[in-house]
Amino acid sequence: MLRHLVPASLRAPFARYSHAVEVPAGARLLLVSGQLGIAPDEVVPESAEEQAALCFRAISACLAEAGMSAADVVRLNAYVTDRAHMTGYMAARDRFVADPPPASTLMIVSGFTRPEFKVEVEALAARLDERPEPA
């Protein structure tokens, strides 16, 4: 079982995230590469929120392929190219994350490989599969 930590001795999180998530020994880990806001048909939406929604759709597909869901995400690392994109990113993130939320970091960067990209998100997921005891 994942343990989400929000110590009372720390300031409450600024947004919907946990200060830390403990992953128990024996859990399967899934590391999802940074996903950009581009659709399979190569369309890149203009808004940061729509790009972030595509990032989370791609992360969801990777999770599903591994038999996981948003509830298994223990950490998100996100990057936006301007403070103005934080609100849109956070709206898309809040629709994606489960309760309790994962640990999370948001950074402002100077850019990505193509100038139209505004958001990139990577994820770390962990799942402790219940296995029957050997007979």
C-alpha cells in the first residue's frame, strides 16, 4: 500500500499534491517519459490546458498498458514555458490525479524541442500487486 505523507510540521501543499509518497518494497515501478501536448494526428493545441490534457491522456495510456491507473502515480514532474501556463496545467492535472494526490514538482523552463510546445509531464507509478501466498 502506498503511503502519502503530508507532515503536520510542514506548510500545507500549495496545490493538490502530497509532500511525499512512500513506495513499499516489492512494488512494480513504471517510469513514464516526458509526454508533450501533441495528438496522434500531430496536432498541437494552442492552449496550455489542452496540451496538458494530451500529456495526461498519454500518461494514462502508458499506465493502462502496464495494468495501472492514475491511483498508482506516486510522482509527477511537469514543465511549462511560462508562469501564464501554470493555471491551465494545474486544471488538467487536477482532473487527472487521484486522491490522495501524488508528490509533484512544477518547473518553468525556457522551451522544448519545438516552439509550439508549452507543457511536458513525466510520471512515476508504483503498484504492489496482491499475489496469493504459495501453498
